[in-house]
Amino acid sequence: MSMNLRDNAELYGTESSLDAVELYRRSFGLKAISSNCFKAAGISAVLIDDGLRLDKKQDLQWHRNFVSFVGRILRIEHLAEEILDGEMPDGSTWTLDGFTETFKLGTFMSLPHVANEIVGLKSIAAYRSGLEINPHVTKEDAEAGLSEVLESGKPVRIANKSLIDYIFTLSLEIACQFDFPLQIHTGFGDKDLDLRLSNPLHLRKLLEDRRFSRCPIVLLHASYPFSKEASYLASIYALVYLDFGLAIPKLSVHGMISSVKELLELAPIKKVMFSTDAYATPETYYLGAKRARENAIQLYKIDIGRKPFDSKASESPNSYMIGTNVREDSVSLVRIVWVDTSGQHRCRVVQKKLFDDVVKKNGVGLTFACMAMSSGTDAPSAGTNLTVTGQIRLMPDLSTMREIPWTKQEEMVLADMHLRPGEPWKYCPREALRRVSKILKDEFNLVMNAGFESDFFLLKKLEREGKEDSWVPIDLSLYCSSSAFDAVSTLFKEIVAALNSLNVPVEQLHAEAGHGQFELVLGHSACTYAADNLILTREAVRAVANKHGLLATFVPKYALDDVGSGSHVHLSLWKNGRNVFTALDASSQHGMSKIGEELMAGVLAHLPSILAFIASVPNSYARIQPDTWSGAYWCWGKENREAPIRTACPPGIPHGLVSNFEIKSFDGCANPHFGLAAILAAGIDGLRNHLPLPEPIDENPAILDGKLPRLPMSLSESVEALENDNVLREMIGEKLFTVITGVRKAEIEYYSRNKEAYKKLIHKLSFGGKLVTESVFRTALVQYGLKSVEFIPNYLEPRNMPWCAKVDMDKEKQPEVVISTLSELPFMMSGMPRPVRDLLLCLRCFGDCPRKPGRQLHVHWLDPSDPNFEVANNLKQLVKKHVTGNPVMLKVNSKY
């Protein structure tokens, strides 16, 4: 105890007392101390046993804030008990066949949804009936065992040996099918365990069964006090592996060392693993890793020059961040990011030292008015009750802190809004979603998962002589066009890499139906994390596009004569790590569970009001039109993409079942936390009042115009619906409700007075950099007799062929000549090292330049004082003489 206290105090830099350590923990909070402990321990992966029941257990996504990989271990007894606590689909008493089918389905249904999360199965049979598993248990014995368990009543606790053996064998078959290891608790435990029956030698009959010879079995906890027996099994059975977590740090120092020694006496070292077996508090992860390394150093007499986990060493200016190659002291700026009521992304930037010294604990000041601004003006909107008087604190959520992948020496962190540190502000978007999520958890023990599909346009800048520059789509391709993706593949590789580094899961990407429009499909997670992920995705897409000289915009209706962009959201309900939105079997009318139907019925009932949150500017309603795949009518459908709400059955889901439902009205102007909070509040109303789901619409709703009601056709109509919705008013809170309606009315007033102002949204919902490229290129070419130049960004290979130009000759009528660059242009930067007038284009001809497509002509930027400058005068003649009517490839180099 004293050793652990001393180590924790040293880690936190406090006095070595319980009071001092506890004060530190309360002051910095769970996320900060978790980040500290995981980083100090050097832990790179966490595997979470979903059968461990804790009152305030954090989910998988939360742990991803601290390590690069988080996996799920599916505890088989927990799953079986959860199934038996429920009812047979037809209401009858459980039979072994019914249980087997549901268990397989329950396991199968868990796996496709979290294929990237589940890494193995686990059994605690040692706690129930011991490890002498009979792999050939008869169906009759298992049936009798099931009856005995059911007669004991609920909640079910499976202790019958025959039924446990049956479930164990069934799980091994599933593990073999999915190539998962099976962890087995062996050795010591609490008083429920009969130590005599937890000796791993009891497993020999199972290990000899050829059916399971290719399924890895991991003996946990060093099998203490049976470490020698475990070592023996690992030495003679290829499928047996050992893990000595829990033995370290639970045993004494001598016990830890002797246990590891015994494991290594016979077992091949490649089959011996260590895990902290930590739970409940982050310090257990740190202490487990620390003790394991200390013991290894003592066991092997390793001299590494300093003590492991030396806290002073971790503060060295030469230390490195866990999981990166970037030195900690290289970061100079930190962006503190929030999204306001109108959906605008905003940030404050502070120097790293100030962030570490002050902002981490105290935040940065921000006016109350920040949450009362519309997208049209940076001033508080009337009727919000928020003014320029008063200040909040932007408190960085350290669990979201990330190194920015598209720029150097910067980090970013999402912020919560507090009146003072530790006191959340009622208008904070992230806190609003947490509040509603807590209601769902407290009342129904449910979590809502969300996954976004984010549409956006990629635009290029078109400069026109004497006219205002404009932005136009980069291409005119079709939905899912392979050539469209080829054109931006390099750009998307950079975007996906950036999102991966931000721990945002990307599942798919493709060209959408609009000109220059694309879609990113994100993986699902608990809605609080999904909202954060959407914010990070927008930031990454905009910034990377900007690096390539493009403008990426999420505006709902960029071009009134083209399709719009949405942020479609897919939603599901989860309980104890399982998707409970899905029906247990295909006998359900709509493939949904009862609670799934009720939640979706609530969302559908309140959808007109919800639009004020998820379609939050007047331009949103130019997108929500019939026959545009945006959902204009008030209805739902099964796989009906013209319905605003559709149920989905993705690959891997059994026929007749659905795994989630999609809301198509959500768009890129919405604050994702407010939007999901409104949706969840409506769903909770459906659950509380058991709202019935109307019949689905299985055809284009536009055909039923006049029979089906339209959803609000303007922001004014959705705000009116919201003001009459007392359920959402109560769930969201009166003060926040007032701000949202006030800001929406300000949007209506501003855009009604400024009819063309929606066009500015492409800049407010995007990042765009000024490009010198076109003006430089045009100025140089026109000097040599070229009448006009139209520039088109070429994204077949953005880094190597960034620009195309259509060139008309000045004097003789010549066919158009296409000029493309072959190497990265030096003037993709925002400025040039010399004025444009000092840069002239010179064409050098290599060889005879025969008339054939694809001939390479090498282009150089030259200083007028360059002795080769005079050859520039031959540009027009060379083009006319050698490339008339043929495509010419220009290679650009620069001396600057």
C-alpha cells in the first residue's frame, strides 16, 4: 500500500499522502489523470472485458483517447445470462435449441457491428463449476442444466456444470469460426472460486480435442499458484498461451518474481504475455506496468541507466510523446475548438507553454455572446437573453487533445463551456448532449450510437480578368464515378491518414451525385463521441483541401440547380455492449426490437421540430426537396432513400433484421451535439410513452403528394414547430431552448434581407486559401501572345499534376492546346519569394519535339538576369510549331 501511494504521489508530483493524491485527482478529473497514467505506463492497447460490471464504466470509445488500440473481450457467461434474463421471441419457456440459436445469433450479431473491436472471447467457468470441461456433454444433460438454471429464477446466474460445459464448447466453435482466442480465468480469485477446480491441468481433455486444436487458448493470471502447471501446458500444447496479469501487481514482490520465473521454466518465451489486468482506476494500469518492468529488470539484472518510470525522466526536454515521432517540446501552438449554436467552427489559439501552465486547469475566457451569434453576423442575436456582458471559460477536454496532422508544431483540443472550472454552462453543446444521454442511460440503461455520412463539395478557384473570382466544382462526374475518385485519390489518402491519426474511424468514401461532391462514411460510436468525430472530420477535410488549393464546403445547397449535401446520421441502441435496436429474430414485423420501434417512433413524431436543430439555416430547406434523396415528406421507410427516416440492413445482418435507422435531414450547418441531443430527447419521449410506429412507406413519397404531409419547407416552419413542442423544450432546457430559437430567427431575418448571402456560407463552412498559381501562370503566358488561359485543377495526381490549362493562341486560329504540369508547382504556397513581374516563363525544348501527344516540354521559372532568359522569346513559336492540336506535358521546375 505504501509503495503504491509513493509511486502515485511521485507520478502526480504531490506529497506522499492519500489526501494529497486525492486532491490532485479531484482537481484534474478522470480524463486528465487517465491520460497521465496511460502515457507514463507506455500502454499502447487496452482490451476490455465487457462482463465486468461497474457502476460508471466508460465505453470503448472513451479509452481510445489514451491509447491507439482498444479491443473488446466478449465474456461468454455474461452473454448467456443476459439472453436467459430475456424472453423467447414467441414468449414461451426457453429450450436448449432456442437458447443455442439465440446465443449464436447474439454472438454473431455482436461481431459484424464491432468487427474492429472484438479481439477475443473469455470464460470464467473456473468461478462456476471448475475447469474440468467436458467437451462432449450430451444435449440431454445440457437441457436438464438449463431447466435447473431457469427454475432458480431471475436474474439468471449459470452455475450448472453441464450447461456451462455446453456453453463453453459452443463458444469454442464460434471462436474457431471467427479466428478469435479464448481467454480462460485460471488460478486464484475471490471467495466464489474453488481454487482446487481452477488448476489448468483440468483442461487436458479439452486441449486434446482435435476440433479446437487451432483455437488459441490464453490462461490468465499466471494460473497462480499453479504457475508451473500452466508452464507445462504451454510447453506441450501449441494452442496454449500464458498471461501473467493480475499476479502482477497483486502478489508480493517475491511472489511476482517467483511466479514469472515458474512460467518461464518450460513455456517458450514467445507464448508468455503480460497485461496489467487493471480496472476501475487509471492508477492500476500504471502500477501494473511499473511493477512488471521493475520485476523484469530485477529478474534479468538489466541496467538501463535509470529507474523505470522515472518521473523526472518523463519531464526531460528530450522526451517523446507516446505513439508519435514528434518531440513534446516541438509543439508551439494549441487550438481550442468549439462549435457555436449556428454550427460555425471557431477556435482560440494559445502558446503551448501558456496552455500547460494556465489553460489546462483554468481555461480561456469567452463572452456569453459567443453562443448567441448567427451564421450571418458576429453579434448576439435578439431574443436569446445572451449579451456581450458576462464571460465563460472554454475548458479543454484533454481526452480529445490531438496533434494536428496537416500542419507542424500544433495541437488541437475540443472545449467544454464552464461558468467557472468544474461548473458546466447550460448552453454548452457537449454538455447538452451528455445531459440527455445520461437520461437515456439512467432510465433505460441504454446508449445511443451514431455514425455520420458527411457530404461535401470540392471547389476550385476560377479567376476572371476584370471580374470577381468565383469557385466552381472540380469536376462534373457522376455518383460513385471511379474516375472522380481517381482524380482525388491522393487528396483522400491524406484526409484518411489525418483522420486515422485523430482516432476517427473511416469506413467508406466515394463520389456523390453532385458536381465535385464526395462523401465520407464514419464508423459508429456512442453519440457523444460521434459528434466529436464529425467536428474533427470537418476540420480535417477543410484543412487538407486547403493545402491542395481547394475549398471544401459542407453547405447544404451549394448550387441551387444541383443536389445538396447532408450529414446523414445512422442511429442504433446499445445495452451492455450489444445492439438492442435489432430484433432477436426475423419474426419481428419491421426487423426492430420493441424499444427500437419506440425510440424511432419518438424521433419521427418530433421530426418537424428536430429540423430546427439539424437543418439550421434557410439554405437547408433548398436541399430538402422531393426526388433529391433528402427526405421531404413526413414518413419513414424500409431502405427507402426518399424517406427522411429509413431503416437499414447493411451487409452481415441476417435477412429480415435491421441494425440501425438513418436520418437524412441532418446537414453540415448543424451543431452535431445539439442535433443529436434533440434526436435523443425525441427518442426518449417515444420510449417513455411507448409511442407506436406508423406503417412504412415503401415507394417514392412524392407519388403520395397530398396524402402524405410535407416536412417543414422553411426554417420558419421548423422553428414554429419547435416553439410548439413542449417535450423538446423540457428536455433541452428552457434557457438553451430560448437561445436556439433566437439564433434561428436571426438566421431567417438575415437571409431574408440578404438573398445572395447564402453563397458566403461556402466560405463559412469551408477553408479556402488564396492561390497565386493562376495569376502567375496567366501573366507569364499572356506576355508571350496567348489570348486566354482557363485553369482547371487536375486531380488525377494532385501532387504531380496539379494544374491543367486550356490555351487559345492569339493570332492564328489554332485548336485548343491542353497544358498540364508534371511536377509539384512551387507556387502552391500562399505567396511567392519574388513579385509576379519578376517571374517569367521560359520554355526549353529538348530534342526535336516531334508532333505527337504526350511530348514533354520542360518549363522553368527564371530570373530576368538569367543568361537563358532570352530563350523565353521562342515560347509562342515553339508552341505553334510543335504542339498544334496535340496535348503537351510541361514539366515545371523552380530555382526558388
